[in-house]
Amino acid sequence: MIIDANRLPCGFLSLSQDGVIQSVNDKLLEWIIAERNDTEGRHVNAILTESSKLFHQVYIFPMMKMQGKVEEIYLTLKAGDGTEVPVLLNGNCCVREGVMVNDWILVRIVNRHRLEHEYLHAKKAAQQINQSIFESASDAMILANQNTKIVAWNKGAEALFGYTEQEAVGQDMEILVPERLKETHRQAVERLRATGQTMAIGRMVELNGLRKDGTEFPAEISLNCWQTDGQYYWSAIIRDTTERKRTQELLLNSEKLSIAGQLAAGIAHEIRNPLTAIKGFHQLMQLEGNGKSYYFKILTDEMNRIELILNELLLLAKPQTTQVKQADVRALLEQVCTLMDSQLHLHNIQVEIKYERHVPNLIRCDENQMKQIFINFLKNAIEAMPNGGQVTILVDNNDEDCIRLRIIDQGVGIPEDKLTRIGEPFYTTKEKGTGLGFMVCRKIVEDHHGTLNISSRVNEGTTVEVILPIGEADTNGYSQ
């Protein structure tokens, strides 16, 4: 130590960050009638009375962590002969020999009036500060007893979970745990009751929470535990991480898309070179009459399909020049249905287009790209209904600035675990799909400042929702 604590006229304690006594001076040992060997190395709770233990847990310990000090705090120490020693505490956080420690300077109180005054002052301050922190915190803060019954519930918890304080207090913490995680939760509670510790205590853990309406959400949870009068208590600070995880997924998918674009460009160019040679020899052989005409048609169709796939690959690799102008959405849909008419009849599928009254006709778009996405979604609907059925296209107002188009099929649907991955690079639910179609469609819609959503239920069908800005009258018919 830098100073000789035994020269101080007051009591002195040096504690580790978790409250273990590192050193104690002779004056304090004299007050509490204790030996050094029986004091150093023990938790400070060993020399505190029950009321002071609780005060240390809920006020002094958090304040030392947040502010690095406390001043003029009333405590009572527990002496070896069973008596209590009232003291005033001034604490300071410092680094000694490279380790963070808390130094306590303790002054013994002999004036009863001052003792009571300081006690009431400290108690009131602690109540106000803790109440203010608990109530005003934006994060959910929950306190529970060792039976996992909720005893305190702040506004942040109410907003996050949907339960009011009256509904939550007295309930078991299990109401916040998804069914699939309840067994793990119970095991942690049993370990806490047996040992006072769980693996989650003292560190941030990621779990899923359960709201009142039955929905789950990802969360970060910081747990603390302390013991008062032989009873364990939990405190939990919970933060919803849904938006952060969504942002991380978007960044990850953006990175995947960038890599996919680079890979796609390389593949497309590598394939186009031999394809050009194949097409040249194919045309030459066709002119010379070398082979059956039926085979030439098959080769032509397959080469056209390869070119179509290459064009989709290149859409990922580089931005495309678009001509955005005012277009009649009804005319676009009718043209697409006419184009797909033969395939629809072949697969015994009917298409019904329904327009809500007073929906504007004009949207701002590149007509060819818009036809491309509608064709893609109709093709997907056809493939999802091998036994035929009906496709319904609903057109209505999402709001005063947008038109919403919903393409609804009666197909086999998409399982929930696969639905969340739709749109990832090279992920497809089709046996012969490339995983590029939906990505290209999403890119087109986003380039048009719109949004694209998909929902589905197995054996009931799939709904693709496209929301696009409403077009405005334009003298030259084009937008820059």
C-alpha cells in the first residue's frame, strides 16, 4: 500500500470489485472485535448487519460502479460480540498495482442524534435514486424473489412485454419464457437455490423473451443475484435486440449480395464466350441442313434459356439503365396475363384481377422491369399449383402515396423455416431454381423506391406483396 492504513485515526477497508476484503487496518479490527486472518479474504457482507447488506447491494455497490465513489453514507457494522458499530462511509474507486479496488474510509459515530439524521438522509437518498433509476430506465428492469415471483416491474418492462405492473407483479418469471426454453429456465432456478449461482449471473447473455401476445423476440439479459435475510433475489435488465439483429442480417445479406454479384459477373462472362461459338456453329449447321429441324429448335430454346440466366446473373453484378415513366398498372397487368395466357391454360390456372375503387392507375416505373417481376411471380404461382387453381391479384391503396399489389396463389406454400431465407443469394425452394429470380425482383422493386414482402402457409398458398409509389402527371412522360 502507498499509505500506512494503521496510522489512520479511522477505519479503513480495501475491497475487490466483487466485494472481497483485501486489507483492513487495526482500528477497524478493534471496532468490530475481529482478527485480521478471520476478516481479510471474506466478503464485506461478513462484517455488515443485515440492513446494511441490503443497502450495500442496492445502493453502495451500484453507485461505486457508476460514479466511482460514495460520500457520507451511514452503515452499521457487525461486531464479534453481537453489538452494532454505526459508521459513516466515504468510498473511492482506484487502481492499485494494476488492479481496480474500492477503498473505504469509515468514521465511527457516537452522537445518536447525528446517527439518526445521517441514517434517514442516506435512506431517503437511496430510495430516491434507486426509484428514479428503476422507473426512468428505457430498458426493462425486473426484480424477482428466489421463488421466481416478480416483485418489481418498471415501465420499460411494461412496454417490452405488454404486461402492466398490476398484471406482472406476483406472477412467475416463467410467463416471460418461451415454452421451449422453460426447462432450461427451471434448471437455472434450481441451481440458484442450491448454490446461489447460475452460469448467467454477472454476464450478458442472449435469450428469447415471450410477450403477452405470444410473440417471441431476441433479447440481451443482464442478471444479478444477492442474498438478504437468507433469501435470494434476482434482478434482470432486458433489452430487445430485434432491430440490431435485423440490421446485422441486412449487412450480412448485403455482403453476400456483393460477393454474389462479383461471382455472377465472372460466371456470366466465362459462359458467354463458349456460348457465342456454340450459337455460331448452330446457325451454320442449320443453314447447311446438317441435322433434324426438331433438334435445332431444342438447341435454340435451351441457348435462349442460358442467355436469360446470364442476364439475371448480370443484373446482380452491375446497375441497369432504367427508363422510369408514368405507366398504367392495369394495362401492365393485362399485358402480363395475356403473355402468360397459354401457360396458365396449360396448367388449368385462372387469374382474377380485382381493383379497389378509386385506386389511381399510374405508377412510376420502368415498364419492362415491372413486367419482368410480375411474370416472375406468376411463373412461381404456376409452379406452386401443379394441380391447377386460381391466382388472385388485388390492387388497392396502401396509403395515399402508394399502390399495393398482392399476388395470391393457392399453391403448396413455403415452410416457415424456408420462408425466412427467401431472397438470400443462391437460396431456392425449387428443384431446378437458381435462387436469383426473387433477388432480382427485390432489387427492381427497391430501385423503384418500393417494398416487397412475402407471406405463406403450407398447403394454403403464398402471397407476394409489392408496394410502389403512385405516379404523377408529367408533361413529357419521363422522370429523371
